[in-house]
Amino acid sequence: FREFEGVRGFFPNAYRTYFDEPYWESRRALDLLAFNAKTDALPYLERFVQLAKERGHELYFVIPPNNPVFTDKVGRDSVDLHQHLYQAMRAHGLDEARCLLDLYHAQDVVGNDFADYNHIVPDSAATRLITQKIVQMVESGT
């Protein structure tokens, strides 16, 4: 066992990519798009929403921000990219304006807030900002 210096689960001194650089440049976005198109997990999402409604729980969904470089490589808007979530919300009568925080194109989360193309550094200004936005959504109901 080797100890790493790190902050809240992120090890900046030991960080290395698991894939070679060309993978990050050309394949990461395409691989995630392919995964996102699969519908295997939709029954779980449907059941999750159904149980919450049956038990009177409030649901809030957050689409996280992405590194602008990653977003440019994906080349798709959030509604298209996350269509299954939007469809499930509509099918269950959930109000997107009230219970969805879509930060996919957030302009106030910048490249240095990311550890890689789509993972935010846990102890960053972006993490605190996203937390504030979630609190505002829950407290205001929108």
C-alpha cells in the first residue's frame, strides 16, 4: 500500500491518465456518447422516479458541467445528449424548471476546475459553486 497526498479523494500529485493521450483526444467523447445512447439503465431510472412519486419524495436532478474542451468534442446540446432523462421526467410529469439543474454548458465552471475532460476536482471553486446552485434550486423550488 502506498500513501498519496491528496484532498478529498483527488490525488493531484499521483494523477495520471489511465489511457494514453490520443485516447483522451479522440475517443473519450465518442465512447461516452456510445454509452449514453444505451438504454440498459432506463428501467432503474423509471423505477427510481416511480418509487419517489409513490412515497412522496421530491426529486432533483443535476446534469454536471463538462470541461469546455470535452463539450466541444461531443458537439451536442444537453437536451439531445441527455434525452432519456428528459423523456423520463416528462413521462412522469416532473417539471424541468423546478427539479432539473442543467449545468452541462455552465459558463462559470472553467477548464482548470477539471481533473480531466469530465471530472471536477473535488476541492475546487467549481465544487463549491455547484453546491450553492443545488442548494438554491432546492430552497427555491426552481
